[in-house]
Amino acid sequence: MGRIGYTGTRTFSLFPPLNTHSQMLCTAKEVLKDAREKRYAVPGFNCVADIMIRGILDRAEQCRSPVFLMIYTGEVDDRTWWYYPTIIHTVASRYTIPIVIHLDHAAEIDIIKASLDNGFTSVMYDGSSLPFDKNAEITRQVVELAAPYGASVEAELGLVGGSNLDNSVNAANIFTQPGEVEAFVERTGVDSLAVSIGTAHGVYQQQPQLDIALLKELNAASKVPLVLHGGSGTPDDQMRAAIENGICKFNVYTDSRIALWKRFKQLAAEIQREDPLPGDYIRQLQDTLGDLVEIKAALAGAVGRG
């Protein structure tokens, strides 16, 4: 079998062999337990297109890095709940790294239920804008909802500010209070906790300054792994300090958008033919995202951990 017009001799397997020993799909609890014990972090990347899934997974596999594939509730439609998890469940057995399908920033129970019904292995309930007691109450409900599915639950205590997707809102940070962490984890039974220590969502208007002293207190108070939202654009030295002091997962989306858009514009200017082969420029976009995955996995200390 070969491509039309190919005259040489070429053999290949249509599919890579099924890896019966693959760690494949995992829960966040499983993956982050190892990260906390060995003091590294696992990068999480938001996915909004099929090509992003492959770009992320292929390079994470090359790096032997565990990875979170995250679906953000602000960018979903009626098909999202089954379309992406179906793809990921189908291809996961062809990879050998731990893969977590994670629902990012969900504030509605019905959305969380839909994601669990369709194979997400991890969900985040975001009650960060609510008073402590209400946040804890609903988070506990989500933990109980996720339990029969065997899925992990992430929550947020404090508020990671920054801009929303269309830059119409820019919220201020509310730093996580160490004195609230133990009670929140005990009351909710949550598996991981996103904390606010100075990062922000979106593009930074000025360089952040993470409060590492606060992070040390939060980590000491928490029985569960800590998560950092707003991982894009944060200086590498501050990210390393955060990982050394308790951050076990960090989220990346803005950096992905910037990298893909820059490469997209370059390709649009470079390609001359009116009918370019989609595979050619799609692969280049996947490679661009893959380069970012490799950089973030190295920063996280996750290379070789898969």
C-alpha cells in the first residue's frame, strides 16, 4: 500500500500495535499523587480542536510526559461532551503515557454530569467566586456525583483573576488563605486544589510576582496536590519555584493560542499555491503546539515520568 504517485517500496502498519500495557487514561488523583511524591508537575493543555489533541499527545509521548487534555466549559457545544472524549478514549490505547481527560472551570452541575457520562476522568468545579461555605457545599456535591464514575475532582479556593476569553472582564486575584485550606479539603473530599498565589488567566498586563512564601504555607496545610491556573506567561524561574514548593499541575492555554496564531500567520504568508494540502500546514501547526508541549513538560520536570 502506498500513496498515489509513490513508486518506491514502502511498508508500514496502518495502526501502531495496541499497547496492552498502556497506562492510558488515568484520573488526576492517580497522576498527581506521583507528581507530589516526586516533586514535579504535570502540564495541562486546553483543547478546542482535533488537531490539538494529536499535537499534544504525540509530543507528550515523545517526551514520555504524563499530560492533561482539558476541555474548557466556555468553549463547548452540544457535541463537545461526547466528541472529544470519544476521540481520546479511542486513541489512548495507542499511547503509553498517562492521559487525563479533564473538564476545566465548570460551574454548573448538569455540565459536570454530562462530562462524567461521556468519559471524562477528571472534573473541576469552580466555586471560587462563592463564599467559602457555599463553595465547599457544592464542591462536596460534585465529589459525591463523581465518585460512582471513579473520576477525580479539582476545586478552587481563593480566586485566580485575569481576563476571560473575549477580554471583556478582568478580575482581580483573591489569594488563597492557608487557614481555610485544611477545612475545605476535609469538608469536600476534593482530590486536588487550585490556589491563587499571583498568576492570572489570559495575557499578563505586567509581569506577575508569585507569592512563594504563601504557597509553602498552602502546601503544608493541604493533604491534596495543589494546582496552578494561569500558567501561561509566568516567568520560568517563578514556575520552577512554584513546582519545587508544591504545585503538581499547571494549566496552559494562552501560550498555546499565541503560538498557534503566530505560526498560522506565517504559514498564510509563506504558502503560495491556492490549493495547499491541508495535511502539510496542519502538521506544521501540530508541530508548533508540540514544541510548546515539550517546553512545558521540561519546565514541569515531567519529561520521562510517563
